[in-house]
Amino acid sequence: MSSAPIAGPAVPEARWRTRDIVVTAVIGVAFGVVFWAWGLAWSPIEAALGPARFLFYAVWLVPAVLAPLIVRRPGAALFAEMLAAAVSTLIGSQWGPDTLLSGFVQGAAAELVFAFTLYRAWSFPVLALAAIASAAAAWVHDWVLYFPQIDPAAIILFGVLMAISAVAIVAGGSLFLVRALRQAGVLEGFPGGAP
Amino acid sequence: MIAVPTRADRVATSPLGRANPLATLAIAIAWLVALATTTDVRPPLLVTAVAIAAALALGRVPPADLARGLAPLWLAALSVGFFNAVLSPANADPTATVVLAFGPLRLTEPALAAGIALGLRVVAIVAVGVAWSRITDPTHLTDALVQQGRLADRFAYGALAALQAIPWLAEDLVALREARRMRGLRSTWHPRVLVGLLVLAIRRGDRLAVAMDARGFTAAGRTRYRIVRWATLDTVVVLAGLAVLAGIVALR
Amino acid sequence: MGLAAEGRAGPVAVVARDVAVAYAGRAEPAVAGVSFDLAPGACLLIVGPSGSGKSTLARAVAGLVPWSVPGRLGGLLQVDGIPVGGPDPGALVARVGVVFQDPSSQLVMERVEDDVAFGLEGRRWSRPAMGGRVPAALAEAGLPGFGRRRTARLSGGEQQRLALAGAFAPRPGLLVLDEPTANLDPPGAAAFGARLAAIRDARSATIVLVEHRAEIAWPLADLVLALGADGRPLALGTPDVLLTRHRRALADAGVWLPDEPFPPLPADGGDGDGSPGGAPRLVEARRVGFAYARGLPVLVDVDATVAAGERVALLGPNGSGKSTLARLLVGLLRPTAGSVRLAGRDPARVAARDLARLAGYVVQDPERGFLADTVEGEVLAGLTPAERASAGDVAAALGLPLDGFGARNPYLLSGGEQRRLSLVSQLVRRPRLLVLDEPTFGQDRRTYAGLLALLREQLEGGAALVAATHDLRFAGDVAGRTIRLAGGRIAEGAP
């Protein structure tokens, strides 16, 4: 996990090519599939964890940070996260519109962080901040909709745990994945593919 | 070749299947938001009943299909109910009636009531979720998003095309995990599996993008093979949805 | 120049002068020095060994380089007088239809008719015109009445015919096909070839075809361009000229040629009666049935045995259950009926560590089996210290010496190197059974010969081989016995 700044191009390329659109979408879809497959095996444990289920959940937030890190264009976080949500809605679809709502707020939160940096800063602190923002959106969503009666102290505790796991799994994981993908040669032609 | 109406076609031609997916989505989300504002048990029961009845009667969703979608619901509802009840601050309130005491754990009446209400809320959310997913055709939704929701069509149809890759990515995932077993590795989940899947996914995305470009995807002024127009049916569906919404509010 | 009006124009001419194409980020061109004149309505066949740049050239001719596929184009390349790489890629898209190799990566929509219409929408056809053209294009592609079907449920052959319908629906002047039958079984390939032949006979479009299957491709060609392994042209001429004057050179370069007989297939036999001199049974499958949850049965009442050291080919078209049976034999799936025994044990219950030493399983696509980010990591994964010592020898024997290749990333290897790496990673443990799933798809002549040699050498040690394949040539070359499947059951009788 490198903490050296990863600079983007001086003027970010705003126009999305077909390849950018489809690859971003497919990354979201891949995570949706992983989340579904993993959920098949682990959903009893996930249910048993209750509000701490976020420890499993974190993988689902990765597209919101990984996709922008690769294509470096406005909207990537939201788009990729919505695709992951769409997959969850289509297969194993018990949450339906709520999944889409979750995906939307989580993607939008990360998107706001990247927008704030004008899509030019891609260092670990920025990724960590986006991950925390996304996790915070998930935290608020879960709290309001599913766990409103829980002692606020417990909620805060869970929130802190979510933030920590977001930084480790989402931000750290995204950097690990980008490096592995770059070494495998699949990121040629993407801004995130240049070392 | 005789075109036999498939199950999916029966749903697609049903009243709810023909309704504008943006309308049904908006209603579903409105119900979810309204449910979040109450801890009375009646609104979630109302929503659950309406969702299931509508899916079966107006959506022609096969009951077995619906039941299968609802199956995981009980675990989630129990989990949410349990945690809300057990971790409620009302349990610390000395004036509340104790329902159950087990070691350091104190479960009071208001906490139990809250747990039940929230468990029912999960039931309602899942019922709406399964019903909506079963009546909604992804292509129809995408068309509505573009034609009525004014979503950029390259993103919408790019997304729809990426969704077609689901079965193959699922196979890729299985193959990657099987490969670990065949190499003597006991754990079939590992970050490298994710890397492998993403490599295959991105390669597939590249091929898909070139194929789409070759078919004129980026040209301006694409025409439309399928048209989505707002119909009376959609107004009826929205009004019915608002009526249920009023019911939720009234029952709080 | 805009997009074409609804289906007129007719076939177009293609002119190439000293064309070179390089991918972005590579200094060397993948193909260079190509020149030809293709008359409207004619069919150009491009052949050559793997890595000769055939696909690259096809994409360039289709007008996809550089605007969709990043790269550089040198020389002159014109389609209907419009230069490729010029300022108006849209004009080319209007005139060209493309069919790619992988059927599933061309599926853009959920329903067949929407998928065909996709290309028409992009060329701005009016709705009434689309409504008429879609069913007609489907019928021409051999998929009449398929409009409302789901694309994901089509077989590979049907998906490719769908791709053909989609490419051909806008009545392009040029049709480019890049290894369209590579991922298809023989019946699917034949069906596709028949449709293509109909289009070619009608001379409704100029055709540029890259294709390995000689018996399908050569009869269609008016002009053949052979590329060498270095990406430069070896020969250009009519099929007759190439086959009479350049036959030897082409075969040596790795090109599959028509009229070459397959080796005879060995005898059929479901159980081990034909096995060499009473060798012990290694694999026994008794009355095996398999179905996915809530799905139709894939296998019904299958009996199969393999003796130690035997070589068996599992034959049958796609969908006959070969792959499923192969996975059942090594315990990757559990039978829903009947039993499977590998060396006397149920392979599905054997611990991974032991299973890996009993059996190896090589998948069709090597990239679906990579576990590590270096070749060395890949080879040594899961090995005991004792096995590590000899792993280097196995790798070297298969042409991937660790001191040269060890640090390289598996995904960056060439196709042939990836296949060999797949084999190495299974053979390092000297398993008693090696199962291969479609080992020869899309291979040129030289890599095929290399694979045969490797297998024969490595299996000297007495391991048994089971190959699930639809390649009858491979079955004839390698197997001592065949087991034939059809519709999930053992099929009796001759091919």
C-alpha cells in the first residue's frame, strides 16, 4: 500500500469514450456478482452480525473508489456503484429499490469527494476520504432505515468501525487492485493505468 | 417456429409489467421513505400485503418465484428485530416494564415493541423489493430512464450491455475458485480471485465496447426501436401508489 | 458525410497499400507491408499462424483502428474510397458490419430482436423500417422467429448467428469477420459457415474473413492473403494459386489447409473393456446424473471408466455434458445421482491438497485459472518443498524455464505460453489423471503440433488422460478410446 501521491493528468479528460463507459460498468457488474456469490455462502453470518454487517459490506463499496481511480472521469463512482447495485437487484434481488437507493447514496458520497478535488488528486488520503464518505452514506442509510432504535452510542461505535474498515478494505483494496491490474496489462489506455 | 409465451412474457404483458418502471420505482421509494418515519406495526403490514397482492394479481408473478425471492427475508427480519430490541436505550430505563431478563441482558417492553416493528419494516422492504424486481424488465427500465428520465443514452445502454455479461462473469468466478481447489489450496476465496475476475471482466468490457462501436453506438442521433410513452395506466398506478402512501401516513 | 440511408448502396471496394498497424503502447507493428485490391462483392480470406496480426488487420479494415481500438495505422487503407483513420469514422461505421470471435461479448441487449435492432438504431433507421428488417435479418441468419428469445439462453452457435444478423441487418457494403467460428463446435461452425456462404454467393457485400477452419473458409474465398508469424505477407493470390504453389510454405508457417484428412478415430467404448492389458481402473463413474438446482438435467445415467495410463476422448457437441462430466470426474461437482470414484475415493470429498496430486484439470481459457502475479508463483502455488525442487524441471521441459519466465506476469504471456503454463501448473504434481477441457480451440497448426508433442512426452510417466473435446482431429491423434455423449447420455454407435 503506497502512500506516495499518484498524480493524474494536468487537465482531466472529461469526455467518456465507449470503452470508459463499458469498462466502468463491467467493473461494477463484477463486484455485484462477487457480492452475490459471497452472500450466498455468508448471508446467515451477515444476518447474525446485525449492524456490524458492514464488515462484509465493505467489498461492495470498492467500485465507488476503484472505478474512478482507473478511468478518472466525473461520474465514475456513481456509475460503477449503481451498476453493482443493479446486479444485486437483478440476481438475489430481495432488497430491490432499497439496493438501488443504497448504491446511489454510496456512489454519490464518493463522487462528491472526488468532485471536490476536481478529479485531479488520487493519493491515498483522497481515496481514504472517499471511502469514508461512502461508508458514512451507508451508515446513515442503515441507521435510518434499519436500526433507528439502537442506542446512539452503539451506532457511533459501529460508525467508527465502518470508517476503519472502509479505509483498509476500500481504499487499500483499490490501490492493491489497480496495481495488480496494471501489472496484468489490462489498464492500457486508461489514465489510472500509467504508473 | 411458434412463439410460446414464456413466464417472463406473462409478467411483461401484465398491467404492472407494462407500467412505466420509473413510476413503479418512484412509488416504491416513496413507500420506503414513508416507512422510515414510523414505528407503528400497521404501515409495514399494509405495504407488505399490497406489494405481494399486486405482484401476484396485477403483475402475474408466479407464486413459486415470489416465494423463492422472499425466502431470505426471515433471517434478515429476525436479525434487525433482534438487534434493535436488544441494543435499545429503552432497556436501560428503570421505569420500563421488563419482559425478559437474562444475565446482564434486560429486554423491556418498549424495546421489544420497537424490535417487532422494525422486523416488520424489513419484511415490508423486502416484499416491495422482490415484487418490484420481479415485475421490472431491465430493458424497459433503461428505455424509460433514457426517454423520460433524460439519462444520457450511452451510459444507459452501456450499462445494459454490461449487465448482459452477468452469467459469464459468474462462470468465470466459479472457474477461478475451482482452479484454487485443483491446485491444492483449501481456501477458494482470496484477493487473487478478485484480481482474476476483474482482469476477465475488463477484457470482456473492452471487447464489448469495440463491438458496440462497430454497430454505430457513438453516432449522434440514434433512432429508437422501442418507444416508452406515459399512458393512462401509469397515471392509475401512480394514483394507487399515492393512495397507499396516504394509508401509511394515516396509520402512523 | 452522414450515416447510410436504409439499406442501399451495395458491396464496396477495399484498397490497401503497404498497410501497417501497431497497437497503442507497442513500438513494433503487429502487421506490416500489406497490399491488396478487393473488388466489390469479393471475399478475402486472411490466414496465418497465431500472432501473425490477422485480427489486427481485420480490425483496421473494419475501420476500428484507431478510433475505437487505440493504435497507429500506416500506409493507405480505403473502404469505398473513404480512408481509414481519417476524420470521419462514422462514414465507415455506416458501411461496415463486423462479427467478432467471442459470441458472448457481442451480446448487447437481453432479447434477440433488440440486439439486432441495436445496429440499426445506430445507423438511424426509421422505426417502421427497423420493424421490417429485424425479422428478415434473423431469418437470413438462420434464426427465424427468435425475436423474443433471451440472448443469454442461446447456444454459442446461435449467438454467433445473432451477431451475423446484427452485423448484416443494416446492409453494409463490407462485412468483416474475425475468427467467427473459433469458439463454436463443429455443428455450430457449419451452420454459421452455411449462412456466410449464402451471403457470399449473393454477392450482397464484400467480405473480409479471418478463419482457421479451412474447410469452411477456403471454398468461400476469391482472394487469400497469408501472413507469416512476423506479421508480414507470405503470399497473396487466389486459393488455387496458393494451394498449388505455396502449399508447403503455408503448412510450415502454421496455416490449416483444406483437404487434409483427419486421423481415424479410435473405437467407442463406455467402460474399460478396451483398456491396455488389464490395467487397474482409475476412474469409475456409475449411473451418474447431474442437474443444476431447479434446472434441467445435464447428465443422465452415464457410465464411464478410465484405466490407469489410458487416453480417452470425451466427444459430443456443446451442450452434451462433456465439460460437466469432466468436472464431475475430478470432484469439482457432485453428482446428483450415481457415484464417481477416483482412485477408489469420492473426489468431491477429497481434501484439496490430496486432490491436486491425484488429478489435474486444465481449462479451455488459461486466464480463468491463474492464481498468482508471476509465472514462478503460478508454478509453485500449493507445492510442498519436495515438489518445489523438481518444479523447475517440469517448467523447463515445457518451454517455460523459470529463470527466464519466472518474474513475468501470466496475463502478459502469449496465448501459447499461457496454455503451456496451465499445463505446467497441473503437471508439476505428477497427477495420476489429467483432464483437459477443449484444449485445442482456435489453435494454429504449429501450436497444435506442439501441444500433441508435449502431451505425449509428459504422459510417458503413466498418467491417464481424459480430454473433453469437439475437435475430432485431436481425438484421433491423442486418444486410445472415445466416449461419446449426446444430450447428456452416452451415445452408441459411429460418429
